[in-house]
Amino acid sequence: WTLHEGSDDHCIKILKQCRKAIPHDNGNVITVDAVLQSNVKEDAWEDTRMVFNVTMILHASNGKERTEVEWRKLLKNGRFNCCNIVSLREHH
């Protein structure tokens, strides 16, 4: 399951279930997903992310790609207090 295919409310339900199922002291949830840039000047990947966003809107009526701020809010509402967002571009 990918979180970008669901509404915020649906994703929060999934994350809350994950929180219940994993150990509180060392459990992790890992998601690999696109992160929309909120203030893009020149980003070769931004067009691709926007195409994914439009595709999600058309494919999954409530799905969407999210900005880093939106991801952090979603994770917080899903009862995950800490998150580390890593750009794959920086590691190639």
C-alpha cells in the first residue's frame, strides 16, 4: 500500500494502526514516496512529481502527492512524533 493513494484521513488511519502494531521503543515505518517541493526555483524532478500528483488525482479520487510539510503533519497525526525525510537525489 502506498500512502499517496489515500486521503489524509485514510492515511492517518493506516499510520495509527502501524503505531499500534510496532514496538514503541524501536519500531519504524519506512515509506518511499515523492515529496513535492513547496518553493521550487529550478528542479528537474518537479515536473515528474507534478505528473504523479495529477495521475494520483485521476487514479485515486482522494490520492495526492504531498509536500514535506504535509508529510510531517500526516505522520504527526498518525502518532509518529519523529520523522527523517531523506532525498534520494542527494545519495546517488
